[in-house]
Amino acid sequence: MNISQSQISLYRFCPHAYEQSYRFDHDAIMFNPAVMEVGRRVHDAIDHYYRHHYSSNLIEEDILSRVYGVLRTEWDITLPADYLKKAYTCLQNFAKFEIQNITEGVTTKPLTEVKIPADGMYGIVDYVDLNRPKVVDFKTNAYASVGYENKMQATVYKILVRHRFNIELDEFTFEFLYPGNNRTVRFAGKEMESIEQEVINYKNKIQESWKTLQFPKEPRTPSSCRNCDYKFYCGGI
């Protein structure tokens, strides 16, 4: 099996919550699929732009026109109006991101939505430029900060890129499209070395749990059960 960063994150939260989601296919109690629509549609529009409309000779308005045209073609008119406004803002900032690339002299089309299974793990990487190299994850949430979970995600992608392309990344970029800025995770230092080892350890733990079908109730913090999206399936500690 191939283990994703989201699987590692949930298993780290609690192995039993992981079992409810990935073994029994239970839905998260508070999960509303509609909240994912902006991110999914923005990512699809960006991927379609790079595959079919990309050019290094465009100005910002042309890029926005092309990528927003893709989004509008597939837009669900039953979604709230503020969803479309948010998606438009994300694409405005994507156009600025792309113009910055052109300004820096980037003239080669990147790989997008790259599906990478490697070393027992799996991920879909939004943007890979093998020439620099540069790897980017586009985010549409409003909080442009990088915490421990983001660093774990960056580390998973670092491992995947290493195995798939034989490239050792020095850094990883989160491009936050809604506020319109970015954050960079640099892999040098003891903290990132520790996180990479933790990612590998959790991957091994998940594989062992699937072999034995043992997913113990081991919440990471005392408050985990109170905030757990799977608590009604579990029955508590």
C-alpha cells in the first residue's frame, strides 16, 4: 500500500481514528464536502492551464483570463457566491505567481498534479519544476502559516521527489493563493531531520497496523478525543 501525508497525520492523531476512516470508510462527523470545492476547482483550473494554455509570453491579465475561463466552464452555480469570489481571488494571485516566474526567466512548463508512489508512500504534487528544481503546493486556505503538519507534508513530498526524480530538495514552497503570499520550508537543520525520521517511523507503524489489523486507541493528546471527527464511531477510550 502507499501511505499519504494525510494518512500519517490522522494516524499520528490516533491510530483508532485512522482505522475508522481508512479501514471502515467512516466519514468524518464534522466534514462538509462543500468546503473543499474551492480548493479542488482552483487546483483543476491551474492544472488545466499548464497542460493546455501555458505560455511564457503572457501578461498577467492573459493568464488570469485563461485560468479563470477554465474554472467558469466547470463551475457549479449552486455553490454560494462567495465561493466564486474566493476562487477568483485565488486565481488572481496565481497569475501573479506565474508572472513572477516569467520575470525570473522561467520558460519551461512545469509538471503539475504529479502522482508519485514511492517507498511505500504516495502523494500528488501540485507543481514540479525539475530545472531549478522547485516544488510547490498551492493552498487556498486563508491562514498563510506553516506549522508542524505542513512541515510533515513538505517532508513527505521531499521523500517522494527524491525517489521519483533522484533530486534532493533544499526547500519546499507553500503558495497560499487566498491571501496571496508564500511560505518556504527549508530542509536543513535538526528539526527537519527529526521530522523526516518521524515520517518514516509512522509509515512503518501504519504498515504494521495493516498487517496485524491492530489500531490501538492512543490519542496523541488528552483533548484529542474531545475534538475527534470519529468519536461517535469509537465509544471513547
